[in-house]
Amino acid sequence: MAEIVLFQELYSWHNDHDQSIFVDGKNGLLIYQNVYDKSIRVIDFNAENASFNSTRFKKPLCESITFSPDGRYLLYWYNNPLCIGLIDPTSKAANDVIVDCSCYDETIVLSVFWTEPSNSTSADFVVVCTTCIDIYHFSYANESLNRLCSKRVSCYEAWNDISGTYLILLRKNHTLQPYHIHNKEAKVVNDIELSVEKDKKIQKSDICISSIYGDAYCIYKDTENGNISLRSLSNSRALDVVLEVKGQGWMDILIVDNLLVVLTASGETNIFDIYMRDSPHIAKVPQNKLPLASISSDVQAYIPNVLIDYYGGFAYRLVIDHNLFMLFLSRSSTEPLILDFYQRRRGSLQRVIDIVLSAVGNRMSMENLFILFSTAVIPYYRTLMHLNKFGRQTRNATIPFHLVEEFLGDRSVITEYRMGMSVLYSLVIRDWNLKAGENLYDAALALLCHHMSFDHSVLMDARQNMDIQNSAATNCILKSRLISKSDDNMSFDFLDYLASEDPEIPDIYDEEERGVPDVISVTICYFKALLLHHLYPSHLLQIFLFDACLLYNNLSQLVFLIKTKVIKDSPYICYRLMYLYIMLKDQLLRQMCNDMAIRLKLYDVCVTIGITDREYYQTLVFLKAYNVSSFPLHRILFKAANDVEKQTSTPHLWPLLLAFTRSWMEESSANPQACNPPNLRDCEMWLPIL
């Protein structure tokens, strides 16, 4: 079996008494000090190919070296004699800024670390001793240093997290005292009592602090009993977590993408996810190539994922091969569990999409697919609730997709946008061999025009008569060339929409022969999962469902979805219905389109339908009844004047139109509050009175 847990070598050196290496987890750096060469080397262990640079550093062998939050200054600490200082290693003329260590003559320094910065012009660092906690302020501009506060304590050991936010002191052998470093002071957090044998001495390697899923945890390793205990320092309501590790000998803990990776002396790696409350133990995988010294005291793990073999002189970065790990999980776990697991990982969106596509491609039952989609919706729901809670808009207001995407960043949560574009839309373009980025509605109309031998110029004439509202939509699902003010030419040749040069245009989808299209069933299933969590499907998904029903010739389903308000009123839908009616001349579609247009006050849609059906008089009556004064009547009169066939069959039509227009003018002049005047711009040729 290939290795799931990989040890990537970062750096190696010849072990000697005048060399050491330090881990700056906050900045993602390894710092190698060589006293003989009077230099340090800095290795970026988060880079794809770990690179390093060297600089002069004429100091004795240090206990700690870390970079400031801005990456410019080094904070170092060494003993014999005690010295804590800062220096800019890139400047040859830089002088050391030294801490006055006379106050530490009667104590022992346990730790020195940076705190979380509050601004970009300065930084604070903490000096922890057996008798006090001191916080110092360092200004970048003038390189000034002053002590902010000092808290008297009594302790024997100290631990801190890589962000410098939490500190834990060992007061008695079984009592840990946490502190929260905030607002330039150390605030006491509730004590932690450890349940250990009286004779057992707490070692430095037994405790660590790490952030997991945004909460800071105190992690205690009980190697004798094979247990790992976690208590939240930042969330008082969080339950304690106890993990059982079967094995003997030493244990080391690393954190990889919020996963607890436990290395053991038995050559096995245990992977835990504490968000899996029922069974946090995700996997036990072999360490096929264990690059560690056999003496446990010479191997030390550093949060988040660095392992140092001091005996052999090697530094490693631990990573998980998620491609293999996903295959490993698929053998024993269900799709919803794997989906839930990877939605909590960063940078695993494509894996999450692949899980959904695989489930749909394997024709998973609708019951199981609903469970899968419900699992996918939960983190999306939490994201929206978080944004809605802290946003400035009205509560429960629609949140734009781009804001959701910016907030999520590289988190692998399936949003409606990602579901629509990466799953549903991709299924359709693959099924019909369409070019990526083509609008499904435009393609569906082109296919209908071909098979119905419909004159598409009728649609273009209707487009020219429309006052289409401006839309900022650029998404290929929303943006139709036909329903747009842009100058993009709408092609009615279906071959232009195909990804490959196929001389054959496909037939119209036959539902009786081929059954209900999978993509429509899948989309409706996802709608149900959203509604289960009180989320109404977005316009993007509703429009996708409309276009998919049209492309797959499922008009009865489309009508039902609109009637039952699954597909809600919107200008996108209304314009689509209008063009569809112009093609099919279905009276039910006409009624639905007119009703929706009236509700949305898109009166030009009703007028366009009336002109297309050559109902000129009824259209004028409609405009007067709804007090529409914005629509120019010359568009209606011009069409009627040029419709010779209609005037021949209805000789009284033209006088009736002019008489009605005059009557409307007179009524509005007599009572303008009750009746808005008609828009008679450019009507002078038919109404000389103007």
C-alpha cells in the first residue's frame, strides 16, 4: 500500500554541540543556527519547494529564535549569561535591542514568544519565568522597547500556542493554569486538573496547545495509558475530548488541517477528527517509512506539522496524501461521512465535487442522494447564518454569491453557486456535448428553432421592442444573449453551441422513451435538501432548473414548478417565458407570463406579447388600465399601421386605436390624479393634434 502519511524532508545537518534548529510555527519557518559559522539559515516549510537563505548571526547557541510578525526582526534568547534581545538580521549596521534581564537573576526563564499583533507598526512579546509573566512592547519605527506589565506567578514549566494567544503554566504537579494573552495583559482562565498518578512527573513533551477548528485546546498525552485528552481554552461550553490510542511507547502529536495526527512507537499513525463526535478515530495507517531515530527523547514534534530528529539531524514536514486517504476512507465509510469530512478540509473542494459527481454518475437512489445533499447543505447553512448575523443588511436578506465565495476562500463548502456551476451545469453540458460557458436557455431555443423550423427573426424583433432591464449578471447560467441589452449576437444554429464539430444536431429529448432526465431529478432533490434547512433555492438554481426543463423538453414539469412557486417570480424567468410563448403559442404559458409580468411590473413584456399576437387595441386598454405612462405608444401604433392584413380583416381597428388614444388623453387632462397621461412621444404623424 502506498503511503498516506508522508514525511517530506525540509533540512538536514550534522549533529553537533554548536548547532541547533528552531521552529517558528507562527511564520511557517525553520531557523537553523550554526555557532561555528556564526550564521543562521531560514527555511520556509510551507513553500512547495522548501527554500532557505543564510544571514550572519554572531550569538551563542540559543534556546529560542523566532521572527517578528512583520518578518523583519529576530527575537532570540540564550543562557549563560542570560540574554533576550531583538535584531534586524538583514541590516549590517543594526544594533541589538536588549531586554534588561537583571530582574530575572533570581528566576529561571521558561519561554519567550511573540503575541498576536494588534497593528502593523509594533508588536508585543512575552517572557515567562518561574516567578513572573512579563509583556514587552516593541516599536518597529524607532526600535524602542518597554515593559507593559508584569504578573507574579509560581510555576515550573510553561507552554504556549503558536499564535501567542494562550499560555499554560504548571503550578503544581497536577495543576495547569491557563492564561489568555489579550489587550497587552495575561488574563487567568479556569484551572485544569490532570488526573495522573501522584508519582508521575509532567514532562514538557506531555502538553501542547493548538488551535483546532478555530478553538484553542490544551492537549495532554498520557503515554502510559494510551490516552490523549483535549480541553478547550477558548470555548467554555465545549465538551472535553478523550481519544484512545492503542499502542505502547512514545506518542507525538501533529496538527494537519485540523486533524490530530498521532505518531506512535509501534510504527502506526492514528488520525483523529474531533468533530466526528461518535467516532473521532478516522483511520489507522502504517508508517511504511519511518524516518525517525529510535530514541524517543531525540525526536520532537512541533505544532502544526514539523518533526525534528535531533539525533539524526533531520527536519521533516508531515503531510497527508488526500488522494490516497480518500480511497482509504471509501473502503469503510459512506459517501455522506466522507463528504462531511472533506467539507471541513481546506483546499479539497474538487474532492467534494468529485464525491457528488460520482454519486450522481453511479445513479445513487434519491433517498441516499437526499441524505448526501443534506450533509452538504449543513456547513453552507452555517456559513449563511454567520454572514447574516454579522452583516449590515436586513436579517435573512439574500447574500450575494461573491460575498459568500470571498468569505469561504479555500474552504471546501459546497455553496449553491458551486453546486450549480460545478455539478449541475457540468452534468448538462456533458450530456449535450455543449461548450463550457454556453447559456442553456439560448441553446434550448436554438434546438427548438431547428426542429420546429421556426423563424428566429420573430424573436429578434421582439427583443428590439423590449426595454430589457440592465443586469450585472455575468454567470453563464443567468446571462442569456437573447435576454440582454448587450450587442452579443444570438446564434440560432445549435451546432455553434457544441463542443465538437458534430454534423448531426441531436433530436429533441423524448421523456416517454428515455424517462425523466437525471439532472432534473437531482436538482429537485437538492432543492429539497435546501428547504429542509430553511434555505430557499437561489435565482441561479431556479433559472438553471427552468433552462434544464426546457432543454430536456419537460414542459409539463416546468409549468408545475412555476405554478407551485418552486420557481419564483423574477425578471429572468419572466423574459424566458415570454420568448417561449412567442415560439410555442401555448395559452397557458401566455397567461403565466402575463401574470408574472404584472406582478413584477414588467409591462413591456405584456405589450410585446400583445403586439406579437396582433392584439393592438387590447394592449392599449391594458396600458390604460394599469396606469402605464412610461411605455411609448408609437411602438404599438407603428406596428398596427404597418399590419395591412390585420387592418383588412378588421377595418375599424385603426380608427378605434386613434379614438381610444384621444379618449385617454382627454381623460388624463380632466383628471390627471386618477389617470396618468399616455406616452405620445413620436406619435405626431397619427395624431396631428399633438
